[in-house]
Amino acid sequence: GCSVQHLSSSAQHHWKRQKVKDALQRIGGLAEAAPLVAPVLGQASGFGYRNRAILPLERREDGSLRAGYYRPGSHRIVNLNHCPVLDPRLDALIAPLKQDLEATGWPVDRHLADGGGLRHLALRIGQHTGELLITLVSSHRSLPGLDQLATTWMDRWPELVGVCLNLQERANNVLLGPETLTVTGRPWLQEQFAGLRLTIGADTFFQVNTAMAEQVVPLILQALAPRTPGRLVDAYCGIGTYSLPVAAAGWQVEGIEVAPSAVALAKRNAIQNGLEARCRFQEGPVAELLQPCLTRCDALLVDPPRKGLDPQVLATILAEPPEQLLYLSCDPATLARDLAQLVGGSGPYGIEGLQPLDFFPQTTHVETLAILRRQARP
């Protein structure tokens, strides 16, 4: 995945900025928006930034265990013991964990071709707190000696707060299944984020680049600053990553998230930061819950997956556009596609800013925060 390592950081930033501009022009038909794309906001170091890794596993005929990443366009694993973009404290776990898992003799069958077994090894760290979580992803829970091995790991690494087993029983490429069991310790870690304390689960989404995610917070607050704090809807809110800092700045926040475990953690995070009076979190699809929320909001924050806004979500926004829309995108192509309707032609919005963000140095990925404001129409 790290296919632009041959470029310097400044060259990567130049290329990524141009990628956003090209998408706006070619896909969105928004040539007038290209000059509004700011220089890429990034970090001093492009290595050691990932707070999470999910490594596919396979056992060879000689019993040896392989873990790594897939070759491009294939399911062939490139075996590795180190990954330079991982937080060094996670990177140091890969080799000893592979050695321990190899010695167990447990079946490894990530494609579920031979009856099942281990599928992935997942690692997560709170970069500011140093707390670690290890999660094994398996198609079944029949792993003899797992409790003892988990205890050994907890004794070996004092920073390790929990070992979990996630059950992914289906023969598909979904990494995590719906059920996560706690083998020992706890299934969550604590992290300090933007002056707040967050609880992050073993199986919940959180931005993999903590430092860059923190840099987004002042951009959001600055965009909202010209107006008196009112009501913001945070669609795809996750565990409250951005909802809570906005609430801490005085806004009333309504979050929408489809994952039940994330909603539970968002509510917990609001309580442990004393923000429960300013936050309300709903569980369910954004497409179904957004419309009634828009009738009582001043600003909307959307942070959709790579596929961009669901057509129904886009139609809901266009039917009742809030005064301000902040769109945090992880794919310039789908951002450009959506902006073509929100801004282009008869779209209700004008663009106030486009800030590319280098969440994934050494890769071709770039995130963008689009700041839109509703325009008066003649």
C-alpha cells in the first residue's frame, strides 16, 4: 500500500493536492473550485503514524506462520516482521506474536476453505496513553490454550490492557465479525484526544492517524466560529471523535451512527467528559435518521466511508440544506461527485474552503475537508 515512498514529503503533498484538483475538475466539473484547494496539511514525519493494524494470516505446509499485507490486486500475502508506518510500539509486537501463534499449531484459514481457523491479527494502541489491545480474528472459538497465551502476553507487555477474540464466521472479505469476546483484561483502551478522554473499542472505528485527526478539530471549530454555537448534526459520528470536541466548544451535537458498539462508546465518552447534556447519539442508518435531524440544525458534519454520500443522504441534504456543511472525505473522486450536486449547477452551496489532509503518508490516499455554506439564490 505504501506506493509513493520514493517521493519526498513535499513531493507527496504536491501530488496529493493535484489529485484533489484533478478530481474536482474531471469528475465534478468544478474547474472554478480547483484554485480553492489549499496546500496539503501533513506531519513532519511520514512514518510510525498508524495506531492500528489488521494483518491477514496464513500457515504454510511446513507449519510456519506468515503475516503481512496483500500484493496489489491479489490475496497473496507479503510476509513481514516490521512495517515502518506503524507506531513503533505496535511494530515491535509483530515478530513475537507471529512466533507465539506459530507455536500453537492452531489452524489458520483466512478464506475458510478447510474448515476455518485464525484469519487476522489486529493490533491497536492509544498513541498518547500507550495502552495496547491485541485482537485475534477467527472463524471459531476453538483455540486450545488461548487463555494461557493471553495471560502470558499480559505479563510480558505491561502496556497491554486486553486480549480479545473476534468471530468472523462468514466466507467473505469483511475483516471483523459482529461478535468480539474478551479473553482477558478489557476490550477497550483509553486515549487522550483533542483535550478529551476517549474510550476506543477493539472493534470500533477510529481514525488510524491520531495526530492528523487532532489537526482536523481546530479546522472544524474555525469553520464554525463565525456563528454563535447552535446545533450541529454529526453524521457517521463513530465514537464521537469530532462530536465531542464540538460539544466542548459549546455546541449542541446530535450524532448518527449505524454501528451499535460505536454508539454505546460515544455515549460513554460524552459522560466521562461531562458533555452528556450537550450530546445526543442515535443508532441507525444515516439515510433513515438524517431528515428529522436537519429540521433543527444549524450545521451538518458528514464523514462518510470511501463510497461517499449515499444517494438518499444527498437527496435529503439537497431537500433541506442546513446553513453550513462540513464534508470530511477520504476519497477525492466521491467528494467531487457529491460536490457536483451540492455546489455545481443548481446546488445550494458555495465553497468556502478545501483543505487536503495527509492522513496516510507514503500512500496514494488523501482526505479533504470541504467547507460549504448555503448561498442566497435570486
